[in-house]
Amino acid sequence: MTVPGRRSSTFSRLLRHGFTDPSAAERLLDLPELAALRDDPVLLDALGATADPDLALRGLVRLAEAQSDAERGTFITTLLSAKPFRDRLLGVLGASEALADHLVRHPRDWETLVTYEAVDLHPGVTEFEHGLAEASDPVALRVAYRRCLLGIAARDVCGTTDVAQTAAELADLATATLRAALALARAAEPADAAQFRLSVIAMGKCGGHELNYVSDVDVIFVGEPVEGADEAKALQAATRLASHLMRICSETTVEGTIWPVDANLRPEGRNGPLVRTLSSHLAYYQRWAKTWEFQALLKARPVAGDPELGSAYVDAVSPMVWQAAERENFVTDVQAMRRRVVDNIPVDRVDRELKLGPGGLRDVEFAVQLLQLVHGRSDATLHSGSTLDALAALAAGGYVGRADAAQLDEAYRFLRAMEHRIQLYRLRRTHLVPEGEEDLRRLGRSLGLRTDPVAALNKEWKRHASVVRRLHEKIFYRPLLDAVAQLAPGETRLSPKAAGQRLEALGYADPAAALRHLEALASGVSRKAAIQRTLLPVLLGWFADSADPDAGLLGFRRVSDALGKTPWYLRLLRDEGAAAENLARVLSAGRLAPDLLLRAPEAVAILGDPEGLRPRGRDHLEQEVLAAVGRADDAEQAVAAARGVRRRELFRTAAADLIDSYGTEDSPRTSDPGALVDRVGEAVTDLNAATIAGALRAAVRAEWGDELPTRFAVIGMGRFGGHELGYGSDADVLFVHEPREGVDEQEAARAANRVVTEMRRLLQVPTTDPPLLIDADLRPEGRSGPLVRTLASYGAYYRRWSLVWESQALLRAAPMAGDPDLGRRFIELIDPLRYPAEGLGEEAVREIRRLKARMESERLPRGADPTLHAKLGRGGLSDVEWTVQLLQMRHGWAEPGLRTTRTRAALFAAHAAGLIPTEEAQTLDEAWVLATRVRNAVMLVRGRPGDTFPSEPRELAAVGRYLGYAPGHVGEMVDDYRRITRRARAVVDELFYGA
């Protein structure tokens, strides 16, 4: 008897055996149907060994209650006397509520679990066909299917079969079911069946012999008319029969459904005919098929219908499958498809997505299939539809490292086992890891995790997913190094031919050169080579993700050659993950940044510092430049130091721009292109201003010591004054001076001219650093006028001779270097010219419009496409800037916000003042930002300035990547540019020309 207030001994035993609701379990054990079992000493042990003892006990009670009075005794006796049967039955009941429901509806089906002959341990298609043989209609087929499924699940949960064997049995059962469904369809329409031969080709996991418990069964139908039959009518009959087969398997009946039959992998997908002849299939694959369709055909396997026709289909498409890797953009197509799959997962599900999420089953499958397609061209041992078999063959052939293959195999088996047990519970198609504590506990216990199953499950799942994330790309690259390195005994080397094939598939234009670079970097037994072998598999993946992998690898070799002996370089790349990825992005994105880096490779340290990519402000830069000038022995040495600072800062700016435009694994690409344009413009303007200040100091000090006989200022014009410089922009300037007290004006003018000449010379002296070109053509009288004027001379000229275009040019004027007071007074002098009181007169407006129209007709380079010229083309920089500048000159006197040298700031001010509607302002801003980024991209990619998209395909693709377009989408990029600038031109016609 139980003492009041104290738990019964049965309650405690139930807790120890894993029951979560011992009170309910006690009540169930006391039911009369289990009277004979209540005192069985091993029942609780058997229940406690299941995934969910509470679920198993509830299922057992329901099954006992469903037995007739005559059968219940036999059922209970068998359960007591046959341990193997008890383990199998309770194992199924504790793992699958859906199969418990089936047993309750069909109480005699428990008998299929009682005895196992040797053949029952590993049944194949023949045994499953025997199990389905008596099904004469779709409902009976479902009952027989579930009966066969009972046996598969029992072997699975009891550990008689492993996850791969279970998946193979499920595929064999699907094969037998498709054959049975086809037989039922033929029997229903014998006249249709007599007109043609039909073959059912399994695809996907069924074709690969690795099916889940609940999955779409992917198929393709191939039909051939019998001799003498009309082909069109025969194909119509074949289509009716195939549709009937699909309905037999897919439709919901009183016994539920089996699984959907999905024929969408056929040519043209759901828009194509359901059944095609073999010749029609081949014609499609030869002309129209996409890369992913050949990837899908890897798993094609005839399973039902005419075996001869099925074999002919596989034999005919197989050569095309193994030639798919030779298609243009093959690897990028496959990788892009993988990215699209991940991108389409809802954000709230991505962390629970077992199949499609990062580190999931699809990562393993994609990596294996990619390697099969690349190397299966010359190695038939890789021609397998099974992921695990193919992975083992890849390891045996040296295409994947053995240790990496073993880790992937273990992870894939664990993830597939999770997927099986999740689906088995309710026989529902899902790949989401459940969130509920009870579901996670059952899942963990079903995988053998009995101590704190929820925590242990999460730990194991995350561990295996992490392994997959780390390895799914690494396995593609590591053997490339083994091909050129010394291997451990027993390891198989990737042959030079296979390594070349893989590099070519990755997008390397010169695989032989790439292999030489790898050999130079990774061969040998030094510590440096060992670290390189660790780094390169990941770096190769990042290089391959760019438009020019060859340039990335070559640049890395050159940087490594220059810095290989420094103690910090490889340590930085190994220990600072961001540094290695940042370097890979920078080296493979174009010519400018690598050229800047290779002139002083130690700047790579910038890439490992979280603050290293932030642009330095003008005060900081000017202080550094002037200090360097002060330490130099002569003017040339001084300006060389200043130009060295400029080169380093150009690299910092370009690297930050590229990294933010591409994005990294830990940081997505910047979503605000306008912010990138502003940052580059400000940074390049500041570093050019600091460099000019340094050149001015060096030129003055060389001849006059600390003080020039005349006050001197450099005024920035154009993009320089607007803080909108690009990487390839010249520095437009005006030079102004004012003689000091007591200094003769002619002597002051000679000094000012000499200092200007010397500054320009010093900034263009040939060195390893990029020159800074100073352009003074916007001065009064242009090239015919004096290079430098006094402030008074500027005042006199502007009062008497100034033209409207000169007033417009002065809208961008801002002091950049030299005497700050003189610069301020120059601005005070020109403000009335650029912001005239009461605005521009109508004649001045007409003159500006005439000038713009003439520029459009005369200055566009011959042969240039006006729809794609970023500066002078339709809706480009000139269109937007002239429109904004006209508003500034007309309204700047009344609107203080318009008195700025920056185009975007003036545009925003015009909108705030109600001068431009919101939509039009956004249209102009979008076009201006895009055109500016195109010019920056061209300079970054080609290493020289340009105003139009490159014609060379790799360069055009690199511009596309910088602008955020995925590989293969350059056409979309050009179309978008034309659309955006066309809309901008419409706004310009309205606001500027008054159209």
C-alpha cells in the first residue's frame, strides 16, 4: 500500500524509465486491456528504450483496445514471449504516431513485425512488390504501402538498418509502389496502354536510392508509340496513363495519400508535355537545357514501365550529364542556384531548416554533385546517384581528402537520421527541426541521446552543421593543393589533369598558371607552406566567387612573395578571418587596388584591423603629410613621402569600397550605394587636398624657407571642390595669391608662378606611386590666361568679363590648401557671382541651356553609346549636375541650403525647399549615384579611368559584381542602367529645359 503523500514505487520506476507523465502512464497500465502485461518485469524496460515512452504506451493501449476479444490474447501473449517483436513494435509506437494510427485502423498488421526471415532483414524491390501484390485499388495500395513501411520503420528504430540502408529501402518501396500504380492505371485503361511503351524514370532522392520517409517522388515519363500507332494519339494516351499513375499515388483517400508524384523536373517543367518521346527529350537537352537540369539528371534511374526504353533514356542522356561541366559559367550557375535556395528560405525558419539551410543536407549534396560533374567526365567510378556512395568514390579517387570525406559522411548520416525521425513521427513532409521541448526530447532519444536529450541534440546538430558549413566548399579546393604538395602515406593525389579540370570549372582561364602559383605557395615542408595549405582552400573559394579568379591568385602569390618572410603576414591571415577574406576580395575585384597594394604590400595590415578600413579625416592626413615633408631632405623626397601617404590612403579607400560592395561572410554588402559614393568622394578629396598641401609646403621650403613672399591658396573646383572625386579624377583647381606687405607685385607674381610650376612637377614626377594631375583650365581666360592671379585680379576680371559658364563653374569652388584667410576671402568674392541676387535672368538661363545643348552634341566621344556614357550620356552625371546647378543659381540667393558645392546636398536642399517633387528628386539622385559608381567601378576594375562600361567580358562581369549583380547578370545591369538614366533624363527635360 502507498503511504498518503508519498509517490508509489511504480511512479518512481516510470520516471526512471523516461516517462514524462508518470501519473497518466500509471492509469494506462491499470487498464484491463493491459492486465496481463502489468506485472511483466521487462515491459517498462522495453518502453523506456523507446524514443517516447509515453507515446509508446498510449499507442500500445490503443492497439490492444483495437484487437477483437479473440485476437487480444494472442497479441498479448506474443508481446510477452517474443522480445524481438516487443522491441520492434514498441520502437515504432514510440517514434511514430502516424504508424500507431495505421495499426489501430488495421489491428492485424502487427503480425508483419512478428517474424523476420533472413530476406526480411534487407528487403529489396522484389520483396516489396510481393507485399503490394494483392492491392487491387488505390485504397488497398495505401494500406499495403503502410504495412511495408511498418517493417522499414521497425528495422530503422531498432538499429537493424543504418540511415543509408533505410533510405535505400524507402526508394525500393517507392519503386515497387510506382510499378503497382502503373499496373492499376494500365488495368483501368487497357486501350490506352496498348498504344505505346511507357517508362518511368525516377529522379531526385528516389532516383539516387536515398529517399526520405515522406518526400515528393520526382519522375520523368518517356513514351514511344508501338509499331503502327499514330504518335500524337499514342502520346495523348500515354499522358492520360501517366496522369492516372500520379493520381493513384497522390490523391487523398480514406487511407490518406502515399506521396505526391512530381514531374516538374521534365523538360520545360510544368509548362512542358508530361510525356515525351526519347528523341524529343534529347532534342531539348541538346538545345535548351540549363545547367541545373543536367545536375538533376545525375540521379536519373528507370524504375517502372518498359525497362528497355528506360535504359535507352539513361544511356542517351548520360554523356550529356558528364559534359555539363564544360558549359560556360557551369560552377557559377550551380553556386548561384544554391544561393537562391538559401535566399528563399523565410528568415524565421533558416535556423531550423535541416535540408536547405547553411550547413544542411543540401550543402553536402551540392558539393558532392559539383565534384561528380567536374571529375566524372574522366572517371566513371564517380557515376553514382547516391550521395554517400559518390562521396566515398570521390575520397577513393583522391578528389576529396579522406579525413574531410569521413567528417562529411558522419555529418550527412546524422542530419539524414534527424530528417527521418522528424518525418516518421507524423509521416509529414517537413525538414524543419521542431521547436517544442517534447518534440526535441523525442527526437534526441530516437537518435540514442538519452542523457539530457534536448541539450545533447542541439549540441550534436550544431556540431555537424558547423562541419558541413566549414567543409562543403573546402572539399572543392583542398585537393588542388594536394596535387602540388607532399602527401601523407596512403593519401591519393589529385592528378594534374583533374586539378586543371577543377580549376577550369571554377572559372580560372589559365589552369596551368594557377597550378604553378599553388605549387609555389604551398609545396615544401616549411611552416610557411603549411600555413599556406591551411589558408588556400578558403582563399581559392573566395577568388572563384569573383569575376577574375586568375588575377586574385596571381595577386596573392605576389603579395605572399613580397611579405612571406615577415613574421606577421601569414599569422594575420591565419588568425584574423576577416583579413584573409578582405584580401581575397580586394585582389580579385580588379586592377587598381592590387596595383596600389603591391607597391607597398605592408598595407595589407589595414585589412585585419577593424578600424583599418575607416577613411582618415583631412586634418589627420594633412598633419601626417606635413610631418613627413618636414623630415625630408629635399622637395622631391618630401613629395614622394606625401604621395606614399596618398597611395596608402587610396588603397584604404578602394579596399573599403570593394569589401562593402561585395560583402563578406560575416557582413552583408552595403545596401546604401549613395553612402558608398559619398564616402569615396570625401575620402579621395581629403587625401588629394592633403597631398597638395604637402607639395605646396615642399615647394615653398625648397626655395623660400618657411614663408613665401606672397600669400597663396589653392581653390578646389569641379569634383574636387564638390568633395565628389572618383579614383581616376584629376584635381581641378584655381591658384590665388596676394603679395605680402612690402613685397613687390612682380616679385610676388614670379614667386607664385614658380611655386605652382614646382608643385605640378613634383606631383607628376615618375615614381611607383600614382601621379596627381592638377588641372587649372577653369581659370579666367582658360589656358590663355595666367596660371595664377592675385585676389584683386580675380575681382577685376569677374566684374568686367565673367561669362555665365564661369559663374556656374564657381558653384563648386572651395578652399583646399594654403592660406585659409585668403581662401575665405576668395569665396566671399565669388559668392555674389554664383548666387546672384534675385537669381538668374532669363537670358542667362537661355545661355546655360544653349551651352548644355552644344556640349551634348559636340563633346560626346565619337562612337560612344549616349545611353551608356556615365558622364555625358542621357541621364548621366552632366545632366543631373547641370539641372541642380541651374536651381542653385536661380534660387541660391534665397535658399541657404542650396549654397553648397556638393551635388547631392544641393539636390536634397532643393527638394526640402519645394523646388523638386520627391519622386523626381529620388530619380535624379539614383541616376547620379549609379553613374558615379559606374565610373568608380571602371577605374577599380581596369586601373584606368573610363566613362562607359567595359567591352571585355571579364571586366564587365567585375563591374557587375561591384554594382551588386550576380554572375551571369550583366545584361540585367546594363538594362537597369538604361532604365534608370532614361527616367532621369525625362526629369532633366522637364526641370532644366522646361520641356
